[in-house]
Amino acid sequence: MLRPCVANVQKAIRMQQLDTILITGAAGFVGFHLAKRLCELMPETKIVGLDNMNPYYDPKLKEARLNHLHAFSNFKFYHLDLADRDGMANLFKTENPNSVVHLAAQAGVRYSIENPHAYIDSNIVGFLNILEGCRYNPTSHLLYASSSSVYGANTKVPFSTDDKVDNPVSLYAATKKTNELMAYTYAHLYGIRSTGLRFFTVYGPWGRPDMAYFKFTQSIYEGKAIDIYNFGDMKRDFTYIDDIVEGILRLIPKPPAPATGAPHVVYNIGNNNPENLMDMISLIEKKTGRQAQKNLLPMQPGDVYSTFADVSPLSQLTGFTPSTSLEDGLTNFLEWYKSYYKK
């Protein structure tokens, strides 16, 4: 459940007169949860969703998410690829969104090593089409998904948005850093008020099957061994999906001020509490009542040892700090998993 900021968020969005909000990646994990929450919270606001429904992971899961969204009368969906320049231009012209939350992207660190062109098409060309849409159909605020992956080889913790991020260790991370540079440039040139969101290992119900916690759960139920990299010596700032959604909700009506310089800012959204990978696996074993078969492997190319978010700027602006415990979040995920997959 979201914390009691609902009335304040509703009031702030109404004051901004946001009658149309575009959410890209609406059939994806974060996009689905945000679209659903906004449809519930703001029934008088049109929520426009976009997704290309690609088969990076099971499209049936994306379709199931989308079916929930179609139940809302204020939801409208476009089956469209971000890289379709004409299609994106027509969408912006037709819907003229007041605010854009750009969450669609080709995700995954390891997949970027195998399929690099998919990342350029979606994350670079696609993001350019978003920026051009906002340029020619002015919006009050563009929020876009960056990633904790931009911190790459940084060793200083916690990761701060004041840190340099010039050492990406995967193409995925490089595309997200590029998005931040592109957004800054368009903010400088055209005054597009934009906010980048560096997400830290998002998990929860309706999650992505390519994520470790999801794959571990699936393998444990199927009696298969799980691959554990760096021999289990890794830490992640696991961030529960409801905390991610609340952070976005609070930021939508708070675009950067058009003061001196480019109206562009970047925030971390993380739990500010790195957890050991093996502790996460132990929790899944405890909650499922099953022992995992562990296949311990070396560190993989593109991986980093630890992630740890400094969220103080987000907290100062919004009064919100992500805080859902890993045990509570995994409990909710496993309840959903057993229900969805009939375990």
C-alpha cells in the first residue's frame, strides 16, 4: 500500500492541470504499476499507455498486466515501438500529454552483451523520439527511467547523483547515461523540464522474469539449480515496487524550476539499504519451504559488486524515503507468484 500522500498527490496533479499523462512501457513492470495507480488515483485524468509488447520476456505476462489496465475507463493504449519516428510524432500530436513518464526501454545488463543493437534502437533512438515529442508538443514535465547501472565501476558508497558516472561497465548502462546527457541537452536548448530516475533493483509482484529474485523463485519451484554469480558475494539495494511508484507519483507535479541553467535534475530511488544476495536467497527458501540447488559461478561481464543509493535529495524534495523491508517485499512477491503461476 502507498503511504498517506494520496490526497497531496491528487491535489498537486490537479493544480498542475495534468489532464493527460503518457506512460511508456505501460505493459512493463514499473509502467504497469504506475499506470494502475494513476488510473485509480486520478479517474478524471486520461492515462495513455504505450508499449511494443516485445518478446524479451514472456509476452503473456505483459498481456495479463495490460488486461488489468483495460478495466479502467480512463486508460488508453497504443501498441507502438519507440523507434517508430512517425508513429511517436503522431501519438504526441494526437494525445498532447501534459506530462510524460518514460519507462520503456530495452532492459537487462547481460542481454546487452548479446543483443547490442536492441539497446541503441530502443534506448537511444526511442528516447530521441520522446524528446522530440516533448519539444514539438510542450509538456509540463518529462520524467524518465535511468538506472543505478550508470554508477558502473564506482566504488564510493552510497552512490550519489553528485558522483561522476563516466565508467559504465555495460552497454545498457552506457545507454542510460546517454539518456541523461540527451535530456540535459534538450532541457538546455528547449527548456524541457525533465527529471531522471535512477532505479535500484526494483522487485515485487508482477515483476520481470529476467530478474534474479524471479528466476531464483522459478528455479526453486521447478527443482532446478540457480546460477549465483561472484560465488554469492554481491549486494543489491533492493527497492520494492510500491516505493518506486510512490517516488514517481510525488515527483510528477514537481518539475525542476526553470531557473538559471538547464531545468534538468536526476534522483536516486533506492531502499538505501544494500542486502546480501545470499540473504535474499535464504529468504526465498524460507518463504517457499524449499532448498535451492546452488551453482556458484564467477562474476559475469557487466555486473557490479554492490549498489547503494543515497536518496537524501529525493527525501528533501518529496518528504519520502523508500523503506519496505526485503522480507515484506518478497513475501508479497511470493504470494503473487503462487497465485499467478498456481503453485
